[in-house]
Amino acid sequence: MRWADRLAALVPEDAAPTFRTHEAVRAALEAACRSSDGLATFHEIGRSEEGRPLDAVVLGKGPRTVLLLAGAHADEPVGPETLRHLVLEGLKQPELLRPLLERVRFVILPHINPDGEARNRSWTERWPSLEAYLTGVVRELPGRDLEFGYPDLRAENRAIAAFLQAHAPFTLYVNLHSMGFAEGALLLIERHWSFRTEALQQAFADAARAVGLELHDHNRKGEKGFFYLGPGFMTTPEGEAMRTFFLAKGDPDTAAHFRMSSMEFVRSLGGDPLCLVTELPLFVVRHRPSPPGVPVAYLEFREQLPELRLRAEKGAPLDEARRLFGLRALPLAVAMRLQLQTIGFALEMVSA
């Protein structure tokens, strides 16, 4: 069985997962590691700015170290749920993953932003309500972004950086992100690997289409460091590109807050790690035929988004927007399976 299939099997097709909280899952993660006969260890690596614990799990005994991380942005809960599920279900079914865990040691940080998670509870608890999302979603402003804060922007960055330094170098790093709205799936590939991943890109595209997702085809022409590789694929952005973007906008104060991205930091720790960022939509905008690199339906929707937020805040119905843009929530189980498959595709590539 391929690694992608083994990992995806942790989320059965009839599963109905929900968004859990850091507080609700933490004790279960610690207990599962404690009962794993040495297969996994649980670590509290520090505290958030508001005093919540930051946790990590080291899973497996293999010679290659793989980093999995989620939760950098406060409004992206799918990745943390995926990694929590990977640890808990993987330890419940050790025989399913044992061949993999003999070859790989996973360093897993399920949620690096528990403060941000707490601020988004109003809509994650009502998922998949579009109205709840639009009225309750909270995201850090530029300059407070954990993703571009390495090694020392915030207390969280400092704790994570120290833990990663102790476990580096890494063969593979997969950072699980989301998008609020998109026409389909998107995968970001760190530029040093961008032209070595043809098989991975094809596997990701096939897996997305198998669950009815288009690829989000958006050529941002290098904005913020997002360089276009083809439909559904871009390079990961970098701190210098972010600084340049805000300086060009006449905002040197914000520019000064941007440090290394997590991908840049992981590469700085040695080796030649394959670094990926999954970007899956929470809500899918129905794709319409468009010129290459121009997601017409998504761009039209984005123009209407401020008005839709106002309507949601007033309690007005959003049925017309749902009809016009074909809006639908991507089922959590589908998103989790696709993220786990992507990890598997990457493992197959670096193990080849």
C-alpha cells in the first residue's frame, strides 16, 4: 500500500470529523503518546503569548526526520485537526503506519497558534455555516503573522525555533494551511524544489480532482513572492518578498516586522528539505472557464466579499451569493484526507 493510501485510510470516507479545540484534545494526545510503548513522545515546548501551552509530538523511529506543522494562521483550522487526527488515529492503528514509522521520524506540531484558535471559536463551533464564518473569522494582521516570524517575532516563534533546531535537519517539511475561499486546491512548493516535483504535482492534481476539486489557477506574478508554476501550483513566499511588498506600499513599519518564513527557517537548519504548503479552500467557489492564471469567478467573488460580510452581520440571507458563485463548504473529512495524501505523496518522493 502506498504511503498516501495508508495515511488517507486514517480518515475513512464515511468519517464525520469536527473541529476540536486545543484544550479538548491536548490530554488525549499526551495519553496516546504515553501509552504508545515508546513509539511517540509528547513535548510541551513553550507557551503562547497568552499563556496557552505549545505542544509537539515526535512519532516514529526512522532515520529520516519529517516536520509537519499547522495552525500558523488563526483562521485555518483544517490543518490542526488533520495533525491531531494523524497522531491519535495513527497510534490507535499502529500496524497501518508501522512500516512508515520504521523509516521516518515525524516531528509534529499540531497547532502553533492556540490563541488564534480561541478567537475563531464562534464560527468553528458552527461549521459549516457561511454566515458564522463571515461574521466571526479573525486573522492576524501583517506584522503579527507567525508564518513570517522566524526565529524571534513572537514567543511562539522563539519556542518553535528552539525545538526545530534540536531536531534538525529535516528531509521533508509539510505546512498545512487553508484558504477561506478558492476555486479549488493549491499547493505551494519551495523554490529550490519547484522543478523537481513533477510527479508530486501530478499526484496532487489527480487526488484533488478525484474528490471533485478543481485546481485554483491564479498567477499572482510574483506578488509577495508567489511565483506561478502552473495551474494549482506556486512557490512558497519569502520574508524578503513580503518586506519588498509592504515597502512598495509605503508601509515600512509593517515591512520591518517580517522575518524568515517557516520554510526559509527550516532550510537554514541544514540539508535540502522539500518544503510544501497545502492550501485548501474552506468554501469552494464554482469554477468558470477562464484565461490561464486568471480565476475569474474567484476574483469576482472577492470583490463582493465586503458586502457579503455586511449582509451576514445584519442577518440578511446569502442565498443569492450561494447560487451565483456556487458556494459550498469543502467537507472536513475530504480536506483532511487530501492533506494526508499530500504528505504521503511527498514522502514517496523523498524516499524514492
